Amino acid sequence: MKSGYMIFNINVKNPDNYKEYIEKVKPIAEKHGGEYIVRGGESMVIEGKWTYPRTVVIKFPSYEKAIEFYSSDEYKPIKKIRLENAESNAIIIEGA
């Protein structure tokens, strides 16, 4: 079975409120088998446009598990915190 990845490119607009998202999202992602591979850190755009300064990559046991996490009732109120305090681009992608 191939892994599933969630990749976020994020511009945090309200860092104080966004901290609540960071604290609450990880345990929910882990409950769905998610493992944080990248959570911020130094980066350099080498091709094209990478719109926002923060990148997050979460690995799940499968593509379906990533969708399950994103669609879960547990994540909905946490996702609202992110959406209210940051701009983001996000994808779920099947990988190795």
C-alpha cells in the first residue's frame, strides 16, 4: 500500500491564534496514523513560485487515511482555526 501525504504551504497571518492550531492538530493527525515529516524550517525556492513561507508535510499510512483525517469530525473545528488565522495551499497526494 502506498503512503498518502498532505502538503501545506502556509502564510500565518495571526501567529498568536495559530499556536492553538499547532497544539491541537498533531494529536488528531497522529490518531489517524499521521507523522509530521516537515513542519516549517528553512527553505529555498529553486523553481517556480512557492507562495507562502511555511511548509508542512504529513505522511499517512495511505492516501485514504490522509483523506479520512482531513474529513474527520475531530479535525473540522481545528481546521477552522487554521483557516481563520492563515492563508494556505494544500494537497493530498499518493506517494511511495
